[in-house]
Amino acid sequence: MSKQTHAFQAEVAQLLHLVTHSLYSNPEIFLRELISNASDACDKLRFEALNNTALYEDAPELQVRLAFDTAAKTLTITDNGVGMTAQEAIDHLGTIAKSGTKDFMSKLSGDQKSDAQLIGQFGVGFYSGFIVAEKITVETRRAGAQAEEGVRWISGGTGDFEVETLTRAERGTSVILHLREDALQYANSWKLKEIVGKYADHISLPILMEQEEWQDGELIDPNDEKGGRQPGAMVKTGEWETINKASALWTRPKKDITADQYADFYKQISRDFEAPLTWTHNRVEGSTEYTQLLYIPSKAPQDLWNRDKKAGIKLYVKRVFIMDEAEALMPSYLRFVKGVVDSADLPLNVSRELLQESRDVKAIREGNTRRVLSMLEDLAKHDKAPDAGAEGVTDVLSDEDKAKLGQYTQFYAEFGAVLKEGLGEDFGNRERLSKLLRFASTASDTVGVGFADYKARMKEGQDAIYYITADTLAAAKNSPQLEVFKKKGIEVLLMTDRVDEWALNFVHEFDGTPLQSVAKGAFDLGKLQDEEEKKAAETAAESFKPVLAKLKEALKDKAEDVRVTSRLVDSPACLVVTDDGMSMQLARMLKQAGQQAPEVKPVLEVNPEHALVKKLDGSVHFHDLAHILFDQALLAEGGLPDDPAAYVKRVNALLS
């Protein structure tokens, strides 16, 4: 193929400008990205070679090499992995993440630190090379292809790139960075070793670099010992040395691994800039043997709610990389977990179909789930530790436990809504999950109240855990349904995540105490309501029967029933649904998502002591007042009138 010029994908030019000028606050990250890509290429070759050992050609030892030329101002990262064909070079190097480009660009916020995290998540790490390079040359040949089928790709990081064929004896890929004047420190062995030790020490492949030794300078005039001397210099010896540990971190004893090494490994496999919140490293023995190294991130990824995004942990079998996103090894409600599982039992040529059916995989999945939930339970236990500010209180805590104070609150703010999905997906762990849930309440705006906390504060005679669901915290706090609970000092949980309404269909009680929505069913506080209040409510209902009958007739198309209630204090009316009915909020959510939702006809409850309700009896505007009462109750709980114009017309008529 003669030299061809191709235009970058439309968004690449914008991305390259951003990468080159501002995206990375720490430019040395480029080397981590390129080494990680080289390692991935070797992993892919190892996997393909399981069924075709000829792909190894005459070089079965996989490795990554770093070479620099100070005079030429170049840094070269070479791997002997799977390599690329000409078309693959065009597809992979001219397009960002293939399917994720627009999504990637839409996530950019202009915040240098948060934007930097996106690079690895969207598969655009190759372009980080332009942070330090004014031009990049890629020379590659696909494993198994002829030497004459090599490819050279060249770009200056502007609007286009060139591709041509070349003869390349070795399989794999060389990325040659032509360094900028302000990036020449990366053509230095000491600097490269420092970066590799920091970011890529735990890559299981050897990373090699040519050894150097000091050579004294020579006299300018050999016949004049007093003459000037040329300066000495470091010169390459021709011998290559391994500059990383080249052993998989998870295979090493825990006592030999520092916290910084665990954190660096997490950053390598997750492409995250933040350190993880916590992790667990275990070797599991028994009927199924495997090693697990699992991390909980400190921040949610940008694409956490992207249903098309594959999630999962890395799967190795006997240290051979098999799959990057093994979804079968972790339930979807724990899709934020990163890490590695190395199995001793699975077959090396394991397929995705086998992963879905294997008993061993099921055992690994259940073991991973238990381990992650144990980590979360440990964080939650310390999150409610004694006040760290109290003198002497934390003296009894270990340094490790002190470090966990407040971590569960941080976790829950990022991943709490996802965790709730497990209530409907994981019946076996539903009880454990319910203990990990946290909410705001009428006693605390902070999302930190668990069911156990609530139950410990229940009033004497209270026989239910009360909650309300709403679109926002403000809507929940100001709901009319809470008025009598506030008056009596009864705490109510405020649930404002969109998933709450669905998730609570699977949780009906906690530790023997039923959960009760304050917006469902007839009002009954049981022992918390004294006899005088009950008699007053019965008397009001009896005397109000004629008005109720007229209201039912006027609102027969909107309300399933109309009744007097004692749950209201300051508001004239509110809407509730039957105990077994779908809430109005859930029905709205389903409609907004384009799904079929049954028609919900709520019950209108009125406060007979409210002045507006008292005016109903005998009013010439009864029909309009009835509809205004209903529509205002609908507005108060987050809905909209079916006919907003008619509502406004009725209100204006009464005002005038």
C-alpha cells in the first residue's frame, strides 16, 4: 500500500487540542497509558494463541521495551503482542473508542482533574502521547501476518494521519514519540524508571530498558595532560534489564504489598486518577480455587448509568489473561467494583457462554459478592463510630479503623442508588443489603439514617417504619402527608432516589418491623393515636358525609374515593393510594421512561378542620373548588393536573 492520508474522526481534532494543552495536569501519565496499551496487546496475543500457538512465531516470551534516543529526541514503546493490520490501525488510531466518542466529548467539563479521569474510561489513552510528542509514528505488524504486511502510521496530532505499508520482521507494535522541546526529560533512563516504578511496576510482563554505564570523558589533546577534558556521559551497553517487578501483584503475599502498591495497581487496571476507597485481597480454597483482588472506587465513573457500557472485573486463568470485563463474576448492582480474579479451575479457553453456565463461575460470583458486601459492612460499622472529636474516644480504635471513619458516607453518596438495585436482583443477600441502605429523614437532612438507626429511635407504641418517596428532598420534606407525623414527633424516612420506589417493592419489613408508606392506605397510627383523636375523626367523618358524597360525584373521573383524614394539620387535602396500589410517583417514572403504566386513580383525603374545606358545604362554586382541591393536592405530591389551563381558569375565576 502506498502512502495514504486519512482524516481523523470529526471529534478527534478537538480532543487532541484538549489533550495537548490542558487535559493532563500530570503529563507523565502518558507513559502509563502507552505501557498499559502494550500490555493489553500482549494479553490479547496470549489469548488468541491458546488456539493457535503459531501466532507466537519465534518469540514466545512476551515483553514491553522502552528505548530512547537523546540525540534524535525520541522515546519508543515496543511490545511483541498481537499487533495491527492496516485497517485496524486506521480504525483504532483514527477513531476514539469507536462507539464512545460523542459521549466522551459530552462529559468534558473543563475541570482538569475530573476530565483527566475520562481518558482511560473511554479508551483514548493512545492520544495522551501528544502531551509530550509533536509527532507520533506507529509501526506495527499483526501476529501471523507476513513481514511485508507491516504498517506505518504517522500523525502530528492535527487534522489527519498517514498510513503506509512497511516490512517489519517482528510482530507487535512500536509507538515512537518525537518529543517536544519541553518534554526531553522523558528521554532519560532515570526518569523513565521512576515513572515505571510508580505506575506500571505491577504489570505481569517484563518491561525492559537498555542498561547504561558511565564513561569518563577523554582529553581534548591526548598529548597534553593539562589540556581540557571532554565531559563524561552515560552510554548504552547493549544489555537489556527488567525495570519492573514483572509479577502479578495478586500472586504476591499480602504482607509484602504496601498500601501505595495496592493503590497504584488499582489506578493501572481502572485508569482512575483517584486512589480506591478500600480493597480486599484473598486466596479462596475449597471446591473452587481462585485469588481475588477487589477494589471499591472512591468516585463513581462517568458512565455508571450507561446501560450499554460493559462492566465487570478482569478474569485470569492460571495467570493467563482471558477477559477484560467478565460480567458473570459480579452482579450488576456491584458493577462499580474493579479488580482481578485469577482462577485455578476454569479452562484456559473459557468462553462467555461457558461463563454463564459454569458452576465454578457461579461459586466465584457468589464469593465475590459476599466479599464486597463484607467490605461495605466493615465501612458502615466504622462510619457510625463514636464522635472522633471527643477527647480520648478514638484512642481505642486502631489506625486502620480510624482511617475508615466517614468512608461509608462517601461510598454511599457515590454508589448508594446502584446498591439498591440489589434488593430486586439478589434475593439471597437482600437482608444484608437492607442493613446497608441509608436515607435522609425528618430528623436528619443527611443521607445517613439506616433502618436499624430508625428502629432504635422509634417511639413507644410505634409498630411500623414510616417512609415517603418523592422526586426531591424538598418535595419529601414539605409533603402534606407528613404533617401529623411532624406534629407528633414521629420520624419519617425521606426517599428521593428514582430507584427507591422500585426497590421497596422487594423490602416489606426490617428485623420484624413492617415498612409503611405514609402515602399509601388509610391513616392509622395505632397506639400512637389516642382515643380522643380517634373519636374526633369518626365524628368529623360522620358529619361530613353529605359533602364527601358530593365530592365523590364531582371527582368520579379523577379519584377512586374521597374520605376524611386526620393525617393533615395545615393542608386542606392530599392524595394517597391503596395499600396494594402503584404509587403515583412510580407511574409517572414509568411513563417518562416510555413504558406502559397502569392508570392510577388516587384517593383524595380532606382535612375537615381546614377553612377551605369548610367553605365547600353550600358553596355555589362547589364543582370548581372540588377540582382545585384535587389539582392542588396533585401538585403538592409532584404531579401535574391533566388540564393545567382549566386549573388556572378555575383559580382565576375564584380570585376575581
